[in-house]
Amino acid sequence: GAGVSQSPSNKVTEKGKDVELRCDPISGHTALYWYRQSLGQGLEFLIYFQGNSAPDKSGLPSDRFSAERTGGSVSTLTIQRTQQEDSAVYLCASSLDPSDQETQYFGPGTRLLVL
Amino acid sequence: SQKIEQNSEALNIQEGKTATLTCNYTNYSPAYLQWYRQDPGRGPVFLLLIRENEKEKRKERLKVTFDTTLKQSLFHITASQPADSATYLCALDNYGQNFVFGPGTRLSVLP
């Protein structure tokens, strides 16, 4: 597969449970971004990984949110003790080299619903 | 295939002037068009969203227009300041499906 993939595509969980969302970026892309989008809203930046640099976590809304990127490739976004307001589409994107303003390629997203 | 173009890779303007950035798209019928600001080494920050049935949206010194016939959006920053220097990205969205960013325009506001 040549594109960014995300799993699961849909996730329904109960309030208070933890969830893990996975992103497989395009091979060779050094930058990886996580965003979330609530219905009818703009994209909200969450976290940005670039190579081996410390990630930019400035967009994470609370300490219940964390993300890892292992081996510079696959990334996992974890939400602990989910709340109903966490319901959104979580999008992952990767780009070849952000210093050249390379286009971000988006995955299909994970639709999270917290009941 | 879908395509988004932004007027130029880089735009230099004098402080106090109005910056106008253009976003054109083809083969897409977005429900929303959005503008983001991105600073070097940071993720994009959402600025404004305009719906397909809206012609214009304003927020402080920012103004966005959306012409679905021309398939074009214009993004204006009035009374520009050096702090407005950044890359500005337009993005298309169709109710959460098929979200696509444009390549961005690097704006430099010169003092």
C-alpha cells in the first residue's frame, strides 16, 4: 500500500475506557502528524513527530492524550479514560520533508465514538 | 484527480499592507474550505472555516471568501504585521471525508 493507513476505521467505546489508534505512514516519510476533527469543525492539531527530534506536543488537549512513534515509522495515539467530548475523527498525516513544505498525505481517519 | 493550488510558493509584502492569498481547486466539491497557519517545525493551526453556502467570513484582521463557481478561495490579512509571517495552507473537507491540504504559501511581512 502506498498511502497512509489507520486502524481501526471505527471505534465505539464506553466512557472511562482507554483506546489506542494506530497510524502507518508512507514509507520514508520523516514527519508524522495527528489531528482530530469534530463534525463541522476545523482540523485540530494534536502532535507532530519529525525524525528523531522531540515531538511537538503542544496540541494535545489534556494529559489523557499521548502518542508514540516507534522506530520512526508507526505511531500510536492513546487516549486514556475517554470522555464523550473525545468523540471525533482522528486523522494521521505524513510528509516527506516538512522543511520543504512537502504536501501532507492523510490517512482515512479513525472515527471514535465515546458513549 | 483532485488538485489544490495556492497562488505562489512565497509572497513578500510590506508591513501594514493587505496580504491576499489564493487557493484554487479542481475535481472536488468540498463542504468546507479551511485556512491554517503553520510556523516552521510546528503543526498547522486552524484559522477559519467557510462552508460551501457561505460567501465570506471574517475574524479580526482575517477575511476569507469562497466562490464555488470559480472553485476559489481568497484569504486576506489586513494591516499585516511581521508576526503574520508564516506558511498559510488551505484545506478542503467533505464532512470528514477526503481531507486534503494545499501546498501552502509562505508569507513574509517585511518591517
